[in-house]
Amino acid sequence: MTYGADHVVNLISQLGDIGVFVGMFLESSVVPIPSEVIIIGAGSVGISFWSLLLFGALGATAGATVGYALGRYAAMPVILKYGKFILIKPHHIEKAERFVKKYGVYSVLIGRLLPIVPFKVFSIAAGITKIPLIPFMVCTLVGVIPRIALLALFGASIVRYTKPTFLICSAGVLIFLAYKLSKRFYKSS
């Protein structure tokens, strides 16, 4: 693991469930921390599957609401000025905004299920296009559960199976699936 990933995993192991919530909140709002590091790391230090699912999903939803508020009330001026610091460029928002306009509130659900699409981008685009807040939060909560479940299972498997071949094959399968899903997403938008 990298230096930053080590810090995240150490923080989560010290704070437990609250650490998962805070990590996913930060990841889903504006801090560029990969959710994979948070959830897989938490699973690898022994936080239970159900805690990861509950606190991860709640933290992600709460954090996404920050992005939604940013899109709704600050939008492009803030993105143009500070987006590069959170790895969001104006063209990302424009593409997501077109997708949101095409699919409405379901775009939030679809965006949460695709592992390649940056979480923050859909949250901001949903705010810009004024998707109602409650449907946004429900679709976000429902959409993050499958991803968190898969990452939590993978993190827990690291504890049980530490053979490099297993880890490399598992990572390869996850990357392949993410690639296939992202190709379908970009063809449909």
C-alpha cells in the first residue's frame, strides 16, 4: 500500500465504524481518496461486512450530498477555480450533466453502480440539474450498496487469502469488469 493508503487504513482501524463513515464521507464529497482504499482496507483490518455496508453507504450518501449542494448552489464558478484540486474538470461535469438530463434521477443510480465514473461528478451534476434532493439521496444510497458489498468482500478475503496469485487474479477481474462497464456507459451517453 502507498503512504496515503496506509494512513487511511490506520485511521479506520483506530476509529472503526466511525472511521469508515468519515472516510466514505470525505471520499464522496471533495477529497480525492479512492473508495477502494477505504472499504478494502477496512475489510482487511477486520471491520465486519455489515458495518462496512451500513457506515460506508451512509457516509457515501452524506458526502454525496455535499457535492450535490456544491452543484446546486456554487456550480461551475467553483469547479472552474478549484476542480483541479479534486480531480474534476469542466468537461467531466458537462458530460455528466448531459447524462443526468437524459436519464433524470436514474442517472444517479446508474452513476453509483459504475465503478469507473467519479462519484463527485454525478453528485455535482445532479445538483446543477436540480434533481430533487430526496430522490438523489435514495438513489445514491441504493446505488452504493452493491459496490461497497463487493469491495468489503474483497477486503475480507485479503485477510483469509494472502497468496499473491489470488490477489492479482482478483484485482484483474475487478479491473476487467470496471473496464467493460465503463465502455458500455460511454457508448450509451
